Amino acid sequence: MVQYKLFCHGLHRTFPVLYFYNLLSLFPYLVLPEKVTCTPENLCKEVFSQHERLEQLLHKEMLSLSQGVLIISKSWSLDLGLQENQEVICDGLLISQDRVPVLYTFVGVDEGSFLNESGCKLKSYSNLTARTLKQKLVKLGGYTGEVGILTKIYCVSPEAILLYDSSLELPYPENYCLKTQTVTDLLKALFIALNSPKSLNLLALSFSMSIISRVCSLFSRLFSFLKIFFSSLF
């Protein structure tokens, strides 16, 4: 089963600036979950309940990864201010250590239809979304490292089939793979980019609440440690 990471919901659009900058200062202390987690939980459950093969596919794709986060959206393209594609079931951005980030696009068209005009449109949709996200990570998020995003398009019905993999056409060099520090920097840039006035949407708010949830967990463990530590002194 895909392990879910709990997302808190209900963040108001008037997200306090003080909280925003306080969260940025805590990014160096945040680490990826020990297993690949799929977020936001509610959307994952909704999509998986409608497309059982999608959950099975993701589980298979993530088996080789030790840690990371897969951020699901009904349309990453729409969240970035671009046009959506009606053939797309959902998109997922995978951020994992020692890998180049991957933008997954899951569609309902079969292999035969993909070879026709719809395939060209879906590849254009996926590649444009990845390119726009890279630009926002740099221009809005301030990311200074080498940034690459691979794209994969999967058909999930009637069976899971890989329709397109950009790494077969344009593989990235080794230095584009994320390391411990660059994972942190990329997540921080994504947080800033999604919370910019030009990009603020439900995905941005959900991602912000995910960070808040992880910060709360961090402090909870810290306080527990300090309580045990000081108790041992007296």
C-alpha cells in the first residue's frame, strides 16, 4: 500500500507573513520522510478510489526509492496558470533523493489513441508543465542549483502502460540528481514559488499545511527529547 502523509486543510488565503518567513528558516532542519509519501491525503484517496490501477502503479514505481514525497494534483498545469487537458486524470511531482525530480501525468487514453493527435497534445502538456515549473522554481523560488524535471505519461486504464518517458530522449547528467542539501533547497523553492501572489491556489495552501505539519512533528520530537534529557538531570 502507498503510505500517506497527513495533510492539514483549512489554511486561509491570508497566510501570515510572519509564519511564512519563520517556516523558511526551519527548512534546513526538515528531512524527507523515510518512505515515499503521497500527498495530499484526501485527494490521493479520492483518485485511488476511482482508479485502483493508479495506486498499484505508484506502489510499483516507488518500490526502488528509500524516501521522497509525491505531490498529487488534479492538474499541475492548471495550478501553474496553464491550460488543463481533459484527458488527464491527475499529475504527480516526485521529489526524491539521488534522483532527478519526475512529473508524472496519468491519463485515461489507451495506447492506440496516444499514437494519434491526443498523444502530441499530452506530451506538449507534460513538457510545458515541467518547463514552467522549472522556471518558477528559479525565478520565484530562488533555486540556484541545477534544476531538471523528467516527465512520464502513464495510461492507467484498462491497464497501466508507460506511454512516454522524456529520459529516453533527453537524459539529465548526474549532477542534476538531488542530494540531501539540494532536496531541502528545492522544497524551499517550491514552497516560495507556490505561495507567491502569482501562484497562490489550493495546491499551494495544501503544501504549506504539509510543511506546518512536519514542523509541528519536528518540535514535538524536540520537546520530548528535552523533557527526557532534563528529567535525567534531576
